[in-house]
Amino acid sequence: MITIGFTTIHAQESSMIAFDKAIKWEKTMEGKMEFWGAPYFPWTFDGAAYDGQTVIFPVFCTQIPVSRAGEITWKIRDVEWMDLTTDVIPPELETELNPQISVLDERGEQFIQIRFQPLVKSGNGLVKAVRRISLALEMIPGETSFSSNNERDLTLSALSDGTIYKITVATDGIYKLDQEYLTGLGIDLKNLNPSKIKVFGSDSGPVPELIATQRVEDLDEVPLQGFGLEDGRFDQND
């Protein structure tokens, strides 16, 4: 259950928003659910989104529509906790609750986005879960810089120049790109300077469920360690 209350203060032309959310946790099949080899955290709740790499854990995320843009300030009014028993503890969990609250603009409509991990590590090796949370938010009208889900910082793609070859790999690991391998792919190495080779790729696994999750806009450059590249030729032992 989510309770949201609005109060407008005309003197300051700001809107006070009382946000209250109860989270009902349910146990799933412990250790039996996996996604791309990563186990699911064995507790979840209705409407949960999911995040994580080594362990897939539930994340709370909701959006509140607002009538006009502005700056948002907020504070935690109250949190009720409960202990969860599990042997699967996501390494990404923090020791304190850290909500991420921002103003989004989606196709000309403004929203307050509330996102947080409702799980924290406790000092005794257990996992604490948010059972209920109350937030006090204040929207102050005025100019604001939106955290747009459609925002793009990319100005020049890594694939915009040069000769491009696509290589498919099945698993994460260290791979050797030698003369035999590249020739077998049909790549002409006669006029290729190996010191100019660059490799780009992207993270494996599922795309994050949350649209607002920060992601690299282009391909990441993969680190290389070269041998025998000083002569500018791709020889048999390079």
C-alpha cells in the first residue's frame, strides 16, 4: 500500500508531499531460482524491480506525477525494519538506507522518482528489510535540470571510424587474438599494424530492468596486453 498526501504552501509556492509505503515481503524458492547464472535473492515483494550482477535482488521504484517542474528536497521521517534469514547476501547491499530521489521528464510530463534498495546489511550477518517507510518531500517550483531517461551524453560512437570486425564470445574470460585466429576469421593481416588494434564490448547478462539505471551509452574499450607489436607487423608469434 502506498499513501501519498499533497499540501501546497502558497507563501513559498512549494508543495509538501507525504509519501508512505508498506512493503510485504514473501519468501521465494531458496537457491533454486537463477537468471543468467546469478541466483535470485530468496525474498521479494509485489511490484519489485530487480537489479544486481552476482545476486539478483529486489529494488523499490515508483514515480509520482507532478503538475510542474522544480527542485526536490526530502528527508526520511520513519522506517520500520524486519530481519530476513538467508544464505544469499548480495555483495552490492549497503549498510544504510540510501534513497535516490530525482525529478524526471518523460515526453513533456514531470515525475518525482523514488528508488531505493529496501535491503541493508546488518552487523550480525543478517539482512534487514524495510517493512514500512515514510518520506517527507518538498517540491519547490522553478528551473531544474531533469534526470531524463532519454538523455544521451554520447557525441561520437566508438564504431564511427576505422575497419570494424565483429567477434562473438560465449563467456567472460581472457582471449588470445593471434595470427592464426584472426586469419581464420578472414582478416587480411598484411597491412594491419597490431599496435592500432582496439577491442570494444559490452557487459554480459540481462539489461537492467529499471530504465533509470545508469548505463554506458556506447561500447566500452576492452583492455589489451600485446606481445611483439613494436615492429608494426602481425607475425606468427604476436
